[in-house]
Amino acid sequence: MWKQVIPGVFEGVPGEGDEELDRRIRMSNMPVETIKTHRFETWKHRGKEKWWADLQRYAECKYTHPFVTLLGTVGIGKTHIALSMGWSWVGCGKGVLYYHVEDLLDALRSGYSSWQRGDPEGYSMILHFAQNVGLLILDDLGAQDEKVWATTKLDQIIDSRYIHQKPLIVTTNMALDKLPERIADRLSEGMLVELAGESYRTKKPTAK
């Protein structure tokens, strides 16, 4: 069955049919084309890094701290790893929500405009789901517009998940000390994974 964990937040029960899996995938907002391409088994460096085993355990919903932050320059696989863990959680029957940070803020802005016009449902639903879904993935934190409203909304979501110990995966191209102080402080308590190397998108193939 599809069960409501708390008002507005639903999680599928493992072992159900394809219909429930499809529902979890639709609700996750993860790009469906990555369901096969962005998996642990397709990560070319799997097992070579000291943090690999910790991320594998997190993908199995086993963790010491619910926050994971993937840091590093563009094109080195942060999103690949984040989506890999997201797909693992979906496969285990957990609720997942993925958003590129700027897209999440756009959705909240649109919902907020509707709220000001007397229709609070869209804004409240997005914010509530982001705060309470089983696993939230925020991709490319730090690339968003640095207006006070945007920082306040992100802080509100991350702080809520921190207080209630709800799992969160963040990717960012920025050093932790370049992020807003309150957000950086909460992320610093979790697992910090620093990826290094050359961008896969700019790397030239080796001549044979």
C-alpha cells in the first residue's frame, strides 16, 4: 500500500507491485532517464575512495548522521552519486524528493505568489514535502540567487530536517565556509565527502 507517514508525506511499502514503484518515482522528481545511468554500479571510481563504503551504507538507509554533503568542482560526479543514493532509497520503498536548488526556489516562489493571491495549497505542499519527505536531495547548493528570501527558505528547510533528524543529501561546488553560516554549520555535523579530479565533461579522450 501507499501509506501516509505524516500529513502530506507518503512512503511506499517495499515489496509492492510496479504501480507503487512508479508512484514513488513520479513523486521523487528525479530525472527518469537517470534510473539506469546514475547508479553505484555505473560509477567508474566505485570502491576506490575511502568514503565509498560509508556512502554505500547510506544508500542502504544505514547512517550515523542523516546529512551527507558532496563537495567539489563541476563535472566530477556529485550529482551522479546523489542520484545513485536516491534511486537506492526509492528501490527500498522510501520517499525521496530531488530538486536542483534553483528549481526548488522557483517552485516555492510560484507557490508563494499563489499564496499571496489566497491559494496557499501549492506553496504549503512543496515546503511541507521538502521538510518532511524520507530523503531530500538538494543539488547544486550555492548556485542560487543569493537574495535574503532564497537563503531564508533554504535555511528553513535544512533547519527543519536538522531538528527532526531527517536524511538530506546536498551537492555543492562551493567550499563549506562560503555557504550561509547557519546552513554550513548544520551540514558540517554530517558526512562531508570531497570529490577531486578533472571534469568528465571537459576531459579529452586519450588517443589510441
